Amino acid sequence: MLKNKISLAVKHAFSAGVVSTALIYAPISVAEETKVDKDVEVISITGSRIRQPGAMSASPIISIGEKELGFQQEPEVEQILRSLPATVPGDGSNANNGSAGASTINLRGLGAERSLVLMNGRRMIPFNYNGEVDTSTIPSALIERIDIVTGGASAVYGSDAIAGAVNIVLKDDFQGVVFDAKHSETGDGDGDKDSFSLTLGSNLEDDKGNVVLSLGWMKRDQILLGDRPLGLLGIETKSGANYEEFLNGKPPVPAPDACSGPNSVESGGSSTAFPTRFAIVGAGDTGRGQFRNDGTLAATDCSVFNFNPYNFYQTPSEKYSATALGSYNITDDHQVYSSVNFTSTSVDAQVAPSGTFGTVFNLPLANPLIGDQARQFMLDGAAQALTAGALDNTNWQDVNGNGVVDEADYLSVQLRRRTLELGARTERFDSTQFQLVTGMTGYFLDDWQYDVSYQYGESNRTTVRGGYTNVANIQNALDTTDGVTCKNGDSTCVPINLFGGLGSITEEMAGYAQAIALQQQKYSQEIFTATVNGSLDFIEIPGAGAPLAMSFGYEKRKEKGLFEPDECLKLAPASCQGGAGGNLQPISGGFSVDELFMEGYLPVLDGLPGAETLDVEFGFRWADYDSVGNNETWKLGFNWRPVSDILVRVMQQQATRAPNVGEIASPVVTGLDNAQSDPCSTANADNIDEALKQLCISTGMTEAQVGNVQNVISGQAQVISGTDPLNTPGAEEATTFTAGIVWTPEFDVLENFTITLDYYDISIDDVIGEYSAQEILDSCYEKADSVACNKINRIGGDLTIAGAGIEQLTTNLKNQRAEGIELGFNFAVMMDEMGELQFSGNVNKYLTQESQSDGLTPVIDCKGKFSTSCDPVSELRWVQRTSWVWEDLTMSLQWRHIDGVDMELSQAANSFEKFRSIESYDYFDLFASYHATENIVVNFGIDNILEKEPPVVGGEAGSTRANSGNTFPSNYDVLGRKFKMGIKVQF
């Protein structure tokens, strides 16, 4: 009997979810029971802990059922969710440079850290100290449905559910055996993805309980940028260089013979080039130049490095998983349950070969590996810099004290050399995740239900980074006066030749000059929860039809994060790994929270004219954090059914997000962040007036350096980031409001007709984050904000040199907001002998998608925009499915629409005209399924059947992670047509 009562929550939640938002997948009518009784079916819906007959959510819920999951034929949950109009792509298989090797969910474009991911209504263990959940750990073979609650759900689930909550509901009463195999590959015959799962379940003797075991494996093959025409070469966002070559199907224009080498091209690449570029720190254009293959040095640049082909459009991965679920009825009214989930994943990321990038080296001019002509070039340039006042004891060691730059001296120089001899830079993420839930549930006082549970989760990750240059060793190797030994006296040191073409770095030199680094990360989560829920029969409004239903609970949660880099990565200011973007320091922190919560569901009216039903829903949660103190969240809403086929629902909530471990415990380190332009650099030299000149000088430049230092490189500047120990961030607070209408009329010719229209408004104050590098630059140099100017730290007047940086410590920013309208519909047409046509769809239109760091910085409006500050956020998106079901055959066509977006105005002015907008995109996916026998189902699908090519915007149009291969590979299909096949055998 207990099994009947508590399992109905899962079986009927889909019903209630559809009443919340009719979506793309077939709805089921809401249960009609009106009295709470031990033998009456009760309902639990995502977004509430209350179970009762006829429950309906006052918050919009998108529910993806098992049927739609079958249509997708996709073993990766993130790939399914990213196509929903309610989401913006986060990290995943199409993110490479900047990826954490995980798959995350980003609801409403408000950030993965504001999207709470649950499994069976319980928190999943994060994979990192930023509190983000890796959805690749979800056992996809066991998914019964996925519910997505729009708006704050903190009153029910606690912190982090600001944008909403994603609840993965697993099958908990499975019986039988199912073997499911899936395979997909692109039309080009690459990018294979294979998965197998075996699920076994059985009831125990006398139906005392149920046990389920599911084993899974998945492997995803790589696709390099160089495997597609669009990724073969770098296209410049600002100038459009190489765009015509791409359109004409031409390869990149190779560099002149004097600068030739693998992927050495004329344009569309990195200035950390091949051969080496040379610059005296702080001297501007004086003495700057590029080597040639023969070792000579000229003032003109002759090549850049085409880094594109090495990167991934699809990262390779392999996953093993095992999940076990079990329940046992001790008595008719009491049950114990447990679940265990274990996942092991490996993900590889790769970028182009390393280099010395902007590292500053102390170079002895007597180094014999420097050719005579090149040495004289350096001496002449240094002499000019000395005359111009750009050379002093910060960038010149006058060893013999004669006041003249000569061969005995040292210069501080930047040598930008791509070290092809070391191979590509790789990053391998090996992770294991374990989560245990055990508890007891049952009934007392006749119809009150209790649930007491304990859960523990642990995530462990090892990351190995290879192929990088060891800049500390390279400094040692440059400091030689005989070309055989190093002046530091280390017998293992091998002098290095960075002053010639390919092969100037020998195997022995490369062995000493490379660095392999290791970092480890551990996260643990421990939760104790106790809840009771039932009806207060003595509180019932006359004529309401049911008493007040209540839920009360207590939760104790502890989270700990640990990050430990090896000694190489700790070295300041840029670690020992050239090209890694900065240094890393250990992180160790955590927090503990005690929470008390309650919810109520009060029927007010029942069976009256104009009010067939009216129910009020409310909730409150009090939390005490040892990190940020007390906070409260609440919700208040109602469901009003004026007539039987119309439901009006309204919900107001206050949600919260406490800072995660990374936000309260990160040490201050250096790194890279997106930036468009340095106003004090050569890129803006013609526009520097006296006022701007003085502002540039105030940030550490000499008069000679103003307008004479290099601009940001590849859209990135050096930054200084971490937690300010004197001003740690406080909790975010959000006000969320939703209002909608559900229409469920009965038609003779239509089945299960449901249409919903919902408005949502999510406004977050005290947003935890960082000022962008460009915001700080603009505030200082355009608005003369002295606070912003104090955050700019230059070396030699430059912002690209390791140790320089723009200070962007984690703090509370002003506001972030997402507002929109969402439409859902679902219905079917019966065609007698010809089966049934089913139609469903979900449409999202943003009214607002913006953020503002403070009252003095401009509002960043991302609605219908893309830029380095906005990953593409289409104003209008929809997904629509049409299916034909006839006997054992099912065929289905899905239409994915992505509205056009424009480049943010502030960035468009300095970008190639044809890259300033992206047109609307429409993708069509076909699916077919056939029951070959009673036990065997075969599936076939084609995604992007029209093989729509992705948009071209160059390589600096967006953030590093989102904008890769001259497009946005997580937002648009970059792999071409994809074929899917599958077979399911079940008994």
C-alpha cells in the first residue's frame, strides 16, 4: 500500500507539470481526486514538496517526457536541454578553449551557477568549486522525465535556484531488462558518438520493494576545426581578413618564404607567431620586429600563426556509469530506500601549440645564438629607445655601467615564438563522481507523510596539461654567453634558440623547455533532510472542497571544495606554463547552512460560478549560513480556474544565491579575460588627446609609451582575479514574478489540446561577479573614474605582459534581469485507420535580457545581441514537433528556430560589416521508429537534414569559450548533417 501512495508522486507529476506549461510533449490530464485519503492517489510536482490530489503548480514547468527523449536519440542530457528556448548553451561538447571539460545548463542566460540541477528532487553533487553540476553524470537510460521550473525556486530547494530548477526524475519502479544502443555520426563520416546501456529491474518477493541497476557507456570522437572548411583558417572579426578566401574555398595565404612554416600565414592568426616576434618592453615601436627563418631580424611583420586547425569543434570524451536504486517496505506504512550513482568521465581539450606569448625575458645581448644582424638590430633599437626616454633600469641592465647599450648588457624583451616543436597544448580532465542517497519514508497520524534522508556526494578530478612551454626554464636557457651552458649553472639546462625557423629548437632544447602540469580538485556535499507533509483538516474554508495542505522541513547542508595545483602552476605571475594564461593557487573552503522551510497549499473556492477552483500556494525558507549569515526566501501565488478549461496562475517569489566556494575562497591570481581594445595603445594612437594622455599616464605609462604600446592580443588582456579577502561578496537576491494562462478545451476532432501562455520576470540584485576588463578600461579612459584607473596595472606601459593586469576581483554587482513570454501548445488529430498526428511546440520571446555592473557603467543589453559580453541571445526562439503515429511506426519532424542577432553596438563600430549580424536560423530534424517485434524497437534520425551551414563572425566576436572556429559552435550546428541510429531490446 505504501508503494502505491508514494510512487504516485512520480507517476502523476508529469500531469501537473503539463498543467503548468503545455510543452512539446504529450500531456496527461490532471488527476481529479479531491480528498486526501491513504488509498487516494496523491501528486507531487517539481517545485513543491507538497503531495496532494489534483495538485497544480503556480509556477510554469517545462516537462520533457520519455517519449521526447526517445525522439532525440541523444545520450547527453546537455545536448537535449540546450535546444530548448528557455536555455542558453553553457559548457559542453562544442566548447573547447576555456572549457572545464563538463556539460552545464544555463537557464534564461543567467549563468549555470544560477540554475539548480536536481535528481529526484535532490541536489546533485557539483563537479567544481563554482558549484556547477556536470550533467554528463546523469544516468540517461533511467530518465523518466525532465522538469524545468521557471523562476526562483529557493523557497522549496534553497540557494542557487534563481533562474529556476532542472529536476531529473528517474524510474524508480522499473521491472524487466532493457538494452539500448545508440550510434551517431556526421555526414562527413566523423564525430562518431556511441553509447550502450543495460538496465535491469525487479520487484522483490510479495511486492515488498523494487531494485534497479543501470550500467552505461558512451564514447564521443573528436572533430577538429581543421576538419571543416570554416575552421581551416582564422578569420579576423575586425577586418574580415581571410573571409573572401573562405567564401572562395581557398586555403589560408601562406607567409612569404622568409617566414614560412607550418600554419604560418599572412593574416588571420596570432601574433605569437613563427618565426619569433621581438619587442623591447616599454619601447613601443622602437626596435620592434620579426625574425626571419635565416635568423635575421626586420622591422616589418611577415606572418601570424594560424592556430585554428588544432582546436576542437567537438571534444572527445568517454564515460562509464553505474546507478542502483532500491526500496523496501518494512510495513504497509513505512519504507526504506536508497540510490547510488557512480560516473567516471574523461574529456580532452586541445588548442594550438604553445609559445612564449607575452612573457618578458631578460635577454643577454651577448647570446651567441642571436645572429650578428639581429643583434645589431636590437642594439640600434635600444639606442633609439634610450634617446627617446623609453629605456631605463626597468627594462635595461647596463652591466658595464657605461651608459650605452652594448653587447655586455641585458634587455627586457618580449619574444613571441610559437613552439611547434613541443606539439599541441592539451588538457585532459579525468573525473569521478559518486552520490549516495538513503532514507526512510512513511505515514503517521493516518495521513501525514514523513521523509528522512541522508545524502553524500563526492566529485574528484585530475587535470593534466601538456605541450606548454616552461617559461622559467626558457629564461634560464636564454641566459647563455657560450651557447652550450646556462649561466645559472644547472647541468640539465639546454640553451635554446628562439631566433630562427622551424628546427631551431632541437629535441634536446624542447625537452628542457616544455612543462607538463597537474592539478587536482575535490568537492564534497553532505545533506540531511527531514520533511513532513499532510493536511490540516481543521483548517478548511467552507465550500473549498479540501483542507489546507502543509509541508514542514529541516535541512543541514555542508559543502567543501579543494583545488590543488602543482608547483609549476603556482609560480607568479604566469606559472611555468607559457600560453596557460596566468598562474593558479590552491583553493580550500566551504560553507555550512541550516535551513527551516514550510509550504502551504490552500483551496479557497470550489464549484462556484466564475471560480470552479481557486487555490493559494505559499512558502517560506529561513537559512543560516556560516559564510554570509541569515537570509529568507518566500513564495506566494494562486491558481484560479474560472471555468473548467481555463486556468490562471500567478506566482511571486524572492529567491537567493549564497556565494559558492570559488567566490568566497579564491586567491588572487593572474589570467586572461576578453577585451576589445586598449585606448592607450597603438590601435587608438590617432585619437589620443591631452586628457586621455594624462589618464594613460596616471595608470603607469610614461609619456613616450602612450599610444606606442601594443593593443590587446587575440581579444584578450591580462587580468588579476580572485576573492577580495577584505570584502567578500554577499548573497544575491532575486525577485521573480510569473503569470500565465492555461487553456485545455475539449474538441471533437482534437485530443489532449493544451495551450499555455506565461510571462516571467527574473530580476537579480547584488549579482556576484566581476567587472569586465573592457568595462574597467572604458570607465577609466572614457569617464575618468579614478577607482577604475586604480585597477589598471601596466608593465612597460603594456597590458599584455605577464604580471600586468586589470584588477577584477569578485564582488557584488548591481543587477541582472531576464524577462520574457513563453508559449506552449500540444494537441493530436485522430485519423482513424491512418493513426494519429501529434503537434507540440514551445516558443520563448525575451522582453529583457540585460545586466549592469554599477550605476556608472552602461547597461549591457544582450536581447537579440552577441558580443564579447553577450553569448548570442536570440529575442525569439522556438522548437516545434510534428509526429505521425501509425501502428508500429512513428515518424517525427522537429523544427528548431533561432531568431537573428546583431553585434552589440559598441563592438560593431570596430568590426567587419558582414560580421555585425547573424540571420535567423531554422533547423529540421527527422526521426523514425519501428517496433520490429514486441521486444525490439529500431530508431533512425537525421539532425539538420538541410545541412545548414553555421554563421561566420570571425574569431574575436564573442567570449573565448563561446566563439571558436569563426562561429559560435554551441549555439549553431557546426558539424553538418548528423545521422543517428539505435536499437532497444526490452523484456
